[in-house]
Amino acid sequence: MLQETIRRILPADDRAKKACQKHWDNIAKPLRSLGRLEEYVVQLAGIGRTERVALGKKALVIMCADNGVVEEGVTQSGQEVTAIVAENFLDVKSCAAIMCKDTGTDIFPIDIGMAVDTPRVEKRKVAYGTKNLAKEPAMTREEAVRAIETGIQLAGELKEKGYGILATGEMGIGNTTTSSALVSALLDIPPEQVTGRGAGLSTEGLRRKVDVIRRGIALHKPNPKDPVDVLSKVGGFDIAGLTGVFLGGAANRIPVVMDGFISAAAALLAVRLCPAASDYILASHVSKEPAGTLLLDVLEKKPALTCDMCLGEGTGAVAVFPLLEMGLHIYHDMSTFDETDIETYVPLD
């Protein structure tokens, strides 16, 4: 399924993007004055292959998984928190769930690799958590591919149910460690440059976290030219599942909104597997994590929000939905120069 999905991904439609931009330039306001809002609508036009842009139903996909590396003391809280928060998504008791309610977004927490079973969270479990990357590969290559394909399949199912845009989120204690390890290995950057305090580590805890990542990379020697190898050795099931959502969204020609650091790490994997997938990825915000800006630069993405957010769960991705909708309302409903008898603005040298 993975290779077939990659073959289905085509670049966005330039004709539709140009037609969309032409309409923006005919709207009775200073040219390009809405900045990123205009750019997002143009990107949506290219994705949907029409200048008649619409979002449709909105969904937040939250991949939930546990990480064996927590054994190394790299987190402030225990693994049991993953399952508790996953249940809270369904009770509208988490930040992401409350934001989804406010924005009319349907929320889909997915157990792709939690250490325990929960009765209400949709179960698509590849395994009961990853192994400890400081001692052995986090997962097998086959498990990594299966987790990516789980995300691909989910994106296709949501498209069939009428969802027109997906936001990405994750929940898993220890996943800033796996994301930092993955980014360090893929970009060949020292771990200390891409590793942050996560949910609130002390300075000593941060040093331990960096050391664990360094040791894991040295032990397994992940190949940066082989994204699946990097994922399987130092990644997590949540990251793998989100990688699949990005690829599945692209294959099904629906936009996928990238959240923060962990989501961006998955986006990087997706783009390394299929560069054309980048056309279907929208950035939402700049994560406060050390590698937040770095990943946006590497992915050549411009965020809409700078809020010093680093919560994860898809909170930044959902926060950008109202901006997209405002941009679309202006695009469709505002008068043109011809309709208002105002002389059309033209670009100046």
C-alpha cells in the first residue's frame, strides 16, 4: 500500500492556483494585503484542483502511542498519562477537544500503539508501545510500514466520509524524545540543537534526554537516506501514523494541516518519502520547541500563528481553522473592483 500511495501523489494544480490568485487580485482591496490568508486559499485551490475552494467537514486525527524510551527517565510524567488523555479527548476534557468543539471539528483519537487498551478509543494498534530506543530499535521495519499504512488508510476513509480537510495531532508520553531523535538523524544535526524540555523537564532531565538520543543514534546508526529505517530505529508509532495521514491526504487530494514539532517531524518523513506530498501540507504555527522553526524552514512552510505554543495534540492545527474559514468567506463574498466601480489596483515596480 505504501508504494502504491506514493505513486498516486501528484503535484498540486498550478492552473487552479493561478485562477484563484487572479480572483484574489480582482477583489476590491489592496493587492496581496491579506498575506498568508490569501496564500492558504491559493494552496487549497491547487490541492482541490479548482478555484471554487471549499473546506467541507473538518477532522482532527490524533495518533496515540506509547514509547519505550520513557524507561530512561526522559519525561516528567508516566506512561499511564497517554491513555488517560486519549479518553479525555472523547469527553471534551482536553485542550484539543475543547478547541474542536469551538471550531466545529470532529475529533478522532486513534490507538495506534498505546501500552494499554482503552474501551472507547478507536483501536488500530500496531503494537503495545515501542521498544526502548536506547537499547534496541524502537520497532521493526515491518511495524513502521504498517503504522504508516494505518494513517494512509484512515485518511482515505475520512475522505470517503466527506471530510475535506484534516488536522494532525498526537498523544504519547516520550514523543518529543522520539521526534528529536528522528529529526537529529534525518537532518544530521546534533541532538542538543533539536531537543527541548518537552512537558517540563529540569535542566538535568534535559541533559539526560539529549544523552539518551545521542546513544540511541550511535547504537542503531539510522540511515538518513532511508526514512523508514530512521523511523523504525528511533521513532514512534504516533509519528508513523501521522506520516501516513500526510501521505494519505496527498493521495486523496485533501489538505492536511501540520501541528507543531512532532507533527512536523512526521511531515518531514512524508516529504522525504514523497516530495510531492509537500503541496498538500499546510503549516499552522511555530512550535516553541527548539526545532520548531528549523523544521518549518526545512519544509519550506510559512505558519499562520506565532503563539509560543508547544502543547501538541493538534491544538495549533485546529486553531488555524477559523483563519482559513475567514479567508474563504472573504474570497467568495467580497465585492470585486468591477462590482464597486473602483479602479483596479495594479502591481507597482
